[in-house]
Amino acid sequence: MYTILKMNETEIKTELELEQWLKENCYSMNNYSINGNTIYEGCGLEKNGGLYQWFYTERGEKRVLEYFANEKEAVQYALEKIKSDKHSIRNYIGMFKSENEVEKIKSELEKRNVEFWTDKIPYNGINDIRTRVFVIGCGIKKVQDLIRK
């Protein structure tokens, strides 16, 4: 039998360890390319030649923001950037048109003692406002049945 120990942030030295820590702590990997996962838009860390690069990509255009001589320095920088992004710990569960449906979802999240965040966006123009609901961190594990595809 193996015991899996949670990694302390100060122990993170490699991209693999950073990826594992982010997943253990339920960070959304949709906007971060760490250890090679593919993203459409967001920031990432990769080795290019002898240097590590922290980059931003949008619509297929990649822009390098920082360079690092070693993996540990690059990984610590990436960790701090990700932790400072308030959206990185938010996990999307759905978008709703009906305020009644939004209130039901919020009520259910509160019953389960799950922290959440919402915003409103114009979906198909100004006359079609939708509410997006995000669960904070590992609360996502408690609400798998509420996720809307």
C-alpha cells in the first residue's frame, strides 16, 4: 500500500511537481499549459533550448513574457503567477439563462458548503444575459452532478 503525501509549495522544483500540486489543489488547468498540456488561450511554461519560458498564448499567437535559466526558478515563478490569478482556482460548472435556475444552483452549493463565484455576460448580445457559475478550488469534487456541459 502506498501513501500519497501532499506536496508543500516550497518543495516544488519541477514542471511535473507543479502540475501535480495544481491538480491536488483543484486549480483549473484550462488556461495553463504546465508540463505540456495543450491550451487554446492562457499562460504556460515550457523549455525551449536551454531556457525555460513563461508565455502567453491567444488565438494561436504565443508571446514569451519571461525567460529562466533553470527549471526550479521557472516553476516557482509560474506557481506565484498562477496563485495570484483569482480566476485560476475557479472551476466552471455552467451557464444559466433563468434567474430561477441560478438561485436553485446557488442554494444547492450553499447547502453543500461549497464556495462559489458568479458573473453575468452578454451571451448572444445585450438582450441575452447569462449567469456563469464557478466553484472555488476542490469544492468541484462535491458538485460533479451539477456540472452543465
